[in-house]
Amino acid sequence: MPSKQAIIDNIEQYSAEELFDYIQNEVVSFDELCNETEGFFPANVRREVQRMLESAEGGVSQKTVKRNPRSQSRMPGKQAIIDNIEQYSATDLVEYIKNGIVSFDELCNETEGYFPANVRKEVQRMLASSDNDDWLKALEENTEESYKQFLRSHPDSSHRSEARECLEKITERAAKAQQISAWEKVDKDSVQALNEFIKLYPDDDHVREATQRINQLEKEEFLGFDTEALIQLINGIKTDKRVIDKDDEISKTLKNYIDRKKISVKDLLKIIAEDHNFLRATTIRELIRDGYASYQNFVDLGIDRRFIQCLAKEEKTQSFRQPDKRLDRINKVCTEVYFWGIPSSGKSCALGAILSVASNGTIARSMRQDNDCQGYDYMNRLAYLFKNNGTVGLLPEGTSISSTYEMGFDLEDQNYAVHPVTCIDLAGELVRCMYKLDAHLPMGADEEEALDTLTRILIDNRTQNRKIHFFVLEYGGENREYEGLNQTVYLNAALRYIERTGIFKKDTDAIYLMYTKVDKTKLRGAELVQELINYTDLHYKGFFQGLEKIARDCEINGGRVERIPFTLGEVCFQDYCLFDGASASNVVKKLLETIPGSKNGKIQKLSKLFKL
């Protein structure tokens, strides 16, 4: 004779007579056959077994075999309810419906006509009477299951459309959360994982980001990755206008490549040993804070301890706000000195160093600033940055690349003659704007304003003042790209713009090509001069010869364009400077030699008259 479990597992293989015999021999009970066979107890066989039990002498009555759900340790399954529908009361069935075991539609459609009409009507009435209460309960719970249960329990409810809408919103939110969670969990350094994410979530908001990451990983795979590639990557971030927080992006990139063992900390320190300005102080501090480097690492590189002290102090760099006034014209009777350069050329720092030396009394006796000039605050803050006492100064965080600043002042030379000067720090974006204009590329409002400012002060409202122009180039920055183009392309575009508009006229006294950061060459004197000649011929020969042609055509300085080497001194981590004023002193001397001076105050009187 089979065991109870074997009978239950194979219920459909036994006849009514066999099952009746097993019950009589107490191998299994009728209740167990009904409740534990998961709906596989054929209804016709069940009814025949029940009939045989009722008719047997001393058999089990219907009352005995009828299941009372409330007396069971667990509720019956859906199929058991459907197969035994006539055994349940309306109250039992409503309870099963509300507990999500079975739906009213299933009771009506799958019970083969055995659902008693009077019980069905009572179930329907009880469900209708609880409609509103159940809806309020579903709203209060506000879960996917609560709305599903309401829809199962009340298929004809007036709240059905509302329940479906609520269910759709919850489902959409759940799907969105699942996608976000999936993106957070995906391995961003695995092409396979990223492709799997795109396949699973083709409409997700992060698909484009995933594709970009795949492209980057595949590019690295094709090109390989070494320290030179890292330098190129970091320099690209520095000049990428799309990157708002460049320091944060550089820090994340470095840590990512170290974590992935694309580079080692040793590799990074080797780069910094060769170029102490490869990274800003903020990035260095974050690498130290997160355990990727230590202060001792930089001591071991031979970096001056004064710079490392500044690093540890976390001193804030100077920042500049945009000018409040629009610059329409130069109002001072003076020599106008224009400084041209692309972002990161070192133009504003060089100008700050020049202003600092001009005001410290070593070359000029005194410097009197015009407090009504548009860039008065900017001028004072720039000059203040550079210390002459051997202490470390903080370089500016970066000037607005779309703003032009006017800085007027009088320099008194050692013979008491006064030389009126206005320095104009032209917007860093200006040179690129000239390229965009020629290339018919769209420009933003800031870029258009930068170009309009130049037009106002050098074309529309051009003064009769004498003029000097400094073009500031970063030594070693010839390969740095800005929006996919290096500075040679932009400088050549500026040259064409200058030629076309006639900005340089015979009222121009000198044109200089100033090379910043020449301390990289480790050369001095005649060797440095020759290096700049060779460097210009190699990288900027066309631009230089174009300036020479303008100088000849406009009879500027005998047709000569002079190269000027410039360094701030020792700069470290891009933010700290042990200032050496030699280069700036040379420029101040040139200004005093070139700009006319007066001892009798005539220029001041003319200036006042001119402003009226």
C-alpha cells in the first residue's frame, strides 16, 4: 500500500475505490486529499469518494468532511476553493477574495456551474457594500498590492479606473527606481556590464552616459594608456568648457585610473616631479585626504617645504567678480596697453606681476591708480597677490574669461616724470570668438559681449591715444587644445581679424610676443633668447610673421615684433608662487621707456579736459 505522500503527489492516478480504501485504512484522510493536492484532485473522483464515504456504514458524514477554513492552520489554495466551491459560505469566499487567494471572476467562471446562485449573489452584495471602505484602505496603504487586491475584489467598482491609474503610477515609479538602482550597481569600468545595462534598459536616461563610457573604455583599449596619455587627458579636462567643476573632474579621473591600475601613484608622482604645476593644490589635497598620496611624497620630490605648508594650511585662492560697468571707451589721455591671450596662457597673472612691480617703488617711484576706471578693484587685487618679501603668494583662481578689465594709473619715473597708462586685460575668450566669427559658429551671449567690447574700444570709440599690444603665449602650451583646436589656430584667426578690421594702426607704438612660464626651459640670458626664437619658428612662425607684416605696414617700432621671456618665479601646484619680479621689472622698464612722460602736469590737465 502506498504512503500518504505518494498518494497526495499522484492523486490523479488513483480511482475513487482505491482512495476510499486508503481512507478506510487510515493511510490518508479525505481532508488531506482535498487540501494538500494543490488542485490536482479531480472533481468527479472527489465527489465519488465523498459519496462512498457517506453511504458506508459507520462512514464519514458530509459535515465531517466539509472543511472549515477558520479551523485550518492555513487558508486553502485557489484551486482547492474552486474545486470545493459549494462547501464554502459567502463570508468565507469574501475573505478569500480580499486576501487575494481567488477573485470573484474566477469563482464565477472556473467552478463549472457549482457556484451556488444564492451564495454568489450574497458574495456580490457583500463586496459591493464594502467597496468604498476597501477603496479608502487601498488609498491609505498606497501600494501596488493594495490596488491589485482592490481590483481583484471589486471588478465592477466605480473606483476601478482610479485604482488602475494609481497602480500604473506606482509601477512606473518602481520601474524607474529599479533602473536607477541598476545604473548605480553597474560596473562603469566593464564594457560588458555597460552593454548589458543598455540591452536591459534601452530607454533609460543613463543609456547615453553608458555609451560614452563604453567609447572611452574602448578608446583606451585601442590606444593603450600611459603617463603621456594621462597628461593629455588631464589637459583636455582643463580646457573643456563643458566641464564646470574641473578640479573635481580631474580628481575623480585620477582616482579612477589609479583604482583600475591604469596608472600607479608612482607614475603620477613622476609626472608631478617633472612638472610641479601639473595639478592644482585643491586636487593634490583631495588625493592626500583620500589616501592616494601623502605630504611626505611631495617632500621626497624635493618640493619647497613652504609650498607644502601652504598645501597643509588649505589657504583659499583669490577670486574675481565680473566688472559692474560695461566698458565702452577708454576715457583717460594715456597710452593704452592691451594684453591678448587665450585662457590659461598666464596673461592675468603676468599682468598682476607687472602691476605689483609698478607699485612697489623699485622701478617707478610711485603708481597712482585711477579710482574711477572700470577695473579699479580688479587692478588692486591683482597687484596685491605678488609678495616681494620671500613669502609664498596665492595666485588667482582664474579670471572671468568673458570679461575685459580697464585699469588706469599714472607711473612716476625716477626723474619725476609722470607716464599715464591704461592697461586693458582683454577677455580670454576673445581670440576664440574671432575664430568662431570667421567659421560662422554660434556664440553665447558672453562671447558676443567680449567681441562687442573690443569693437567699442578699438573701432567704434577708438581714441587718439598711443597704443601698445602684448600677445601672451604659454611656453609649452602649443599642443593644448580648446574645443578640439590648439592655440595656433585661434591666434591665426585673431591675426586675420586684426588685419581685416585695421585695429592696429599707426598710433600703435609696439607689439610684443610675451612667453610666460619660460622657467620650464631652465635657460637664461642669450640661451633663453635663442630658445624663444627657435620655439617661435617651430610653433608660431606664421603668426609671428603676420604680426611683423602689420608692424611694417603700420610703421610700428621699425617693423619689429619683440619677443619677451616672462616668469613669475617659482610656481607650485598652480596656486602658490615664490615671486621673482625680474621679468615684471623688465616690462615696467619698457613701458616707461615707450610711454611719454611729463613733469609739468600737462597730461593730467588734458586728461581732465578730455573726460569732460
